[in-house]
Amino acid sequence: MSEKMGTGSEPLRENTGQTACREVPVPIFSRARSDTPKIIVGLAVALVALTFPLWYALAAGRSEPSPAVELPSGVSQCVEPKDTMKAHHMELLRQWQLAVVREGSNEPYVSHAYGTKCKMSLTKTCLGCHTNRANFCDRCHSQVNVQPACWDCHNESKEK
């Protein structure tokens, strides 16, 4: 291997496929330190944006309490427990509609919770207890912003 003198104090070597200078390691976090404030701000903005619906719902709260169930004298319970009816009454009414209107069934509904029997009828069973549609049905439905199509076919005054 022949050596040539360069301008520095070290001799230059012929090109043998190896580099003559050493690579200096760059600290891993040197660049990250300068971007840290940007990253923190970005994460904070993302956190606020992702949790905004939760905070909004908590701040807004409910506009009014759920209406009290007004049962007629002599009736102590609905066809199913209150929580079940509140969450699933439309499913129950759809099942009744399929059974009575579509399949022509005259069988009574048997409560899953209480074992009691009742007629599968919105107007004769449900509205027999919940007599004031405006204070019960309409109030709850407008509170949760739904518009059921029950009253397209069911007219209280005709069917009572």
C-alpha cells in the first residue's frame, strides 16, 4: 500500500474501498429535544379533540328529568321492569306488531320478568296505563330527539 502525503499531518491512503474518516455518532435525542414542545402541544390538541364529545356531554347534562311513570290505581308494575321498558320498549312493540298484525296472533304476551299475561296492543295495554301521551310518550321522545311512526297508524281517540 502506497502512501501519499496530504495537506494535513496524516498520510492519505489509496482508495481501498474503506473510508478514510470515522463516522461520528449523532446522539439519538438531539433532534427530539428541539421538537419536544411541538410534540407536547400536538398531543395536547389531539387529546382535547378526541375527548371533546365526552366533555361536551358532561357539561351539557340533561335538560329535564325523565317523566314519572303514572300508573292507574290498582296497577303496580308495567309488563316488564322499568329499566327494561325504558331501554327496549320499541323492540317489544315491534315484536307485538309482527305477532299481531303480520302473523295474526291472538296469543297474550307473557312477561319475561313477572310471568303475567297481557294483550299485545299499544293502545289497549300501554296507553291504558300511560294515559297522557303528551306528558309521557311525546315528552320522552322529544327529549331524546326521536320521532316514532306509531301515531301514523295508531290514533288514540279511535281505538280506545
